[in-house]
Amino acid sequence: MAAIVTVKFTVNGAAVQTESTRGKTLLTVLREELGLSGTRNGCGVGQCGSCTVIVDGAVRRACTVRSEDLGDTRIETIEGVSPDGTALHPVQHAFIDEGGLH
């Protein structure tokens, strides 16, 4: 039986706590536990970039980040880049302009 650990971190400015088993990915936590569907599962191996997030200021692929390694980190997803939720962030505009939503 896999050991379960409690992991606390911040997503888009909100405190999060999750129960993690070895190998559970950040992508799984974001989509299935937090309901943040903007982070996509394209390839599952860190090649395509559709699951890109910012972890402590660094670009990371959420499908390759293990949730048990997230303790005390700050994560920003595509949903969090527009602070007021009304104006699109330049990254969001780039997704639209370059067809990244298809």
C-alpha cells in the first residue's frame, strides 16, 4: 500500500491541502481535485506544453511534477494569470492569437 502524505501549497493565491500518494501528478490535483481545467493533458510526458504552469516562478510541466514534492510552493495556472478575472493577460491573448485553444 502506498504511503499517503498531506501536502500544503498555494494555487493562484489560494491555500490548498491535498492527500498525495507517490506518483500523483500536479496535473491530476489541478484538474480532478481543484477543478482547474485550463491546465490540459496533451501528452502526459512533458513534451507538448499544454500542461504548463508556474511553480515558484519557474515554468514547469504539471504532468511531470509529483504532488508529494509541492510542499510550501506557489503555483500559478492559466486561470490565475488575470488577477481581476475581467481583462485577459498577454499569455491568454497569445493562446487565442496563435490558436492554442484548438
